[in-house]
Amino acid sequence: MTIRAVVWDVDDTLFDYTSADREGMRAHLAAEGLLAGEGGEGGEGGDEGEEGVAAALVRWRAITDAQWARFAAGEVTFEGQRLDRVRVFLGEELTDEEADAWFCRYRTHYEAAWTLFPDVLPALDALAAGYRHAVLSNSSLHVQDHKLRTLGVHDRFEAVLCAAELGVSKPAAGAFLAACEALELAPHQVAYVGDHPEIDGRGAADAGLLSVWLDRHGTGSAPAGGHRIGSLAELPAILHADTRFGAPSTFR
């Protein structure tokens, strides 16, 4: 079966979100006086040194994941989950304006740390001539459009689709099928590449796409019906030898 297009996840697939979030929050907490015993609620101020930084970063990421799950379930708007992340993290009853101002200050530090993974441009270059490309993200178009333009890769994709505008989030089949419809291709003609084994890997496979889970940290095996790669350098070989209906893939 011939693959004609690749649809990409963005955060922690193309864009090193985890590192940017970590470095951005580290700089922001320091600027806000929430590290090294400088006060602040929620446990950040009482810790000192790297241990305090690490604890704050872990807590921020856990709160982010929890609030994002609420957005994905339709319980809160995209902007609402951002504001609630700030309120929960600080442990304060902030107004929308106060929470938004805090988040915007964080975003300045976060965006300063944005970068692509080093294997992204070589992979996009290697696949440019043979495949069409699009993006499907569980974020908002405003956020990801700005991110892709800032990182210099927006023009690589003919379509950018996001959950906030689609009204459906991965791993629901409707999200993946919307990307296929935007490309006017059947699911079996489209590969999906993402970093999450369930949201991306299993979701794409269940929707009928060629599922490629990008496991940069070597944490497990591919979901049923999908492939696992440790680097985007491995992607061309999988696309050239789509084995869903033939011999077993040599990739785990």
C-alpha cells in the first residue's frame, strides 16, 4: 500500500516542547522570585537549589497534563485551561487578567527556549519530494501556527489542523480522519508520526493510518498495528516499505 502523505504531531515530535517548557519555567520562576527561598505559595519558595527547581518543574508539568486532559474532554476552553494551570500552580484565586498576565510572562521565557529536534530538518528534507505533509495537533491553530512560523517550518506543511478548532482531539478517530479529509486522501494512504504511544500511536492505528510512534527515549514497544522508531532518521525506511499488508516490519 502506497503512503502518499505524512501527518505530524508537533510538541515533542518536531518541537522540543519538554526542554522549552523546562527551561522557560526555570527562568520564569527565578524572575518571579519563586525559587531559592524567595516565597510564593504551592511549595516552590521553601526549596532551594536544583532540588527546588526540579520539584517546581515536575509540579508544573503534572498540573499542565491534568488541565490539558480537562480541555481534551471538553470541560474547559483552551484559554481556560491555561488560566487554571496558573491558579492551581500558585494556589491563588486569581482573576482572569491576573492569571493571563502571569502566563504571558512565562510564555516570554518559554518561547525564548523554542527549538526543533536536530533530526527534524534532515527528515523533512529527505521526505520533501516523495510525500505531502500536514500537521495534526491537540492544541490550537493560533498557538501552533505561530510556533511553526517561529521555528521556520510552517511552509513545509500544506495543512495545519488543531483540536481547538476541529472540536475533536486525538486519540479520537475523528481527529485523524479530519487530517485525511483535508489532504483528500484515504486513511491507508497517510502516515501519522507522534511521540505519545496511546494518543498518537494507537489512535492513528485505530483510525486506519500507518502509525509511527516516535519513542526518542526507548521506553517501550509499538502499539498493536503500529511501528516504533527512536529517531526520525528511521522514518523514510518505514514509509518506503509500508508492510501493514505484507511481510512483518523489521522495526519494533
